Amino acid sequence: MIKIDPHFVGIWNAADGTSTYHLSIDSHSNGYWELDNHGNYQYVRGIARIRHGELSIGLKDFDINTPPVQDTAGVWTMTLESVVYLKQ
């Protein structure tokens, strides 16, 4: 079984003004990512892995600009491909 950093596990959402993003990674390293750009969807699912500063889900790679971090209010954020995700 592949283990992923537990800080990445969870449901994450983001929006950048034109698109919304959904990312889900479970404790068994199953990952799902979806992009909704005004009804034009892209998605990928597969095993989530972290290596060389990238998060990979299936065949899609994301640059990890900022790994998951929890602020003093308990809110988790991370930045992938310059998009800030919030953990639900």
C-alpha cells in the first residue's frame, strides 16, 4: 500500500475567479481532482503520490508551491500550481 503524507489527506476546494477546483485524497492514497471552468470539466483519479516537489494523481502532476499548513485558527491551506486550496 502506498502511503501519502497525512497532511495531504482530506477534501480540498479552491477557486481562482474563473474556475473551481475539487481535490480529494483518502488515507489509502486514492486521489481525485476536478476542475470546473464554466461547465467545462476536467478530472483525473488515481493513486496520489508526492515526489520531487510534485503531487501526482494518476497521470496528472501538480507543482506543490506550498505544502499543507495549518494556521493559528485551525484552517488548512496548500498551494498547487499557484492555486490556493482550503481543506474542508
